[in-house]
Amino acid sequence: MISLRLICIVLIIPLSGCLDWMMGGSGEDYHHDVLIKNETSDTILLQIYVDSTEIKFNDPLDYYKLLPDSISYIGSNGSKDFNYDAVQEYLDGYHREAYVIRKKEVIVKQWLKDNDKIGHSPYNKKSWEVNRVVDTDVRAWIKFTIEESDLEE
């Protein structure tokens, strides 16, 4: 004979999803992929540091190799609110202190969190391109583009 415990479990499991939804648990999330585009004619190495006092180049797995005109995925974020600020959420949530661009082993550009909040910089929200998507099944994106002028400074 089927036990009362089994019957209760079978009846409760379908309801748990409804209860979670009613409590605001698993509503639709809006997700953004975080992308970096290399719009230069050079192959560059991008390093992103949580601690800017540890800028180094001795770990070959510690960088993104960006070919000319390529785009790389570096993370993602999301919110239940369609109107959330995806760029600010990324900047606040990932705690990045420095973005460093190298050609081979030579630093050609360095953006520091405390110094580079104006002008073309990953820390300036206006430097990011945002693609919002209403459909929660499609991932939107935010993208920072490294320009030729960044390498000339």
C-alpha cells in the first residue's frame, strides 16, 4: 500500500514551485553577459586585477588574449528588475581595481579604479555599450571596447 508520506511528498512537490514564485523566489531574471571587444589591429593581452598592487605577468593563465577585432566573454550578471543598471552592477559586484593591456610583456595601457572614472575607461559607465533584451530566455550584454587610441596613450 502507498504510504501517507509518499502521497504527501507527491502532492507538495508541485506546490513548492508555486510557493517559491509567490514569495518572489524564482521570478524571471534578466541576464547580461559582460564582454570586452578588441577594436585594434593588434593582438593584446588583457589582465583584470582585484588588487591593483599585484600587477604582474608571470601567470600565463591570468590574462585574456584578444585577437584584432575579437570579442571575449569575461563574466555575467543579472537581476529580477529589467531596469537595473547592468554596467554599475558589474562594476560594483566584481570589485576590479585595475584593467591592464599588454603587448607581449610590455604594459601599453592601465586603467585604475580610483583614477579612471572619466574619459574612455572601463570605470566610466558611459564607455560601455548596453544591449537590453526584454525576453528573459535571451541573454543581453554589456560591452567595453578597447580602441586604437587606448594603445597610443
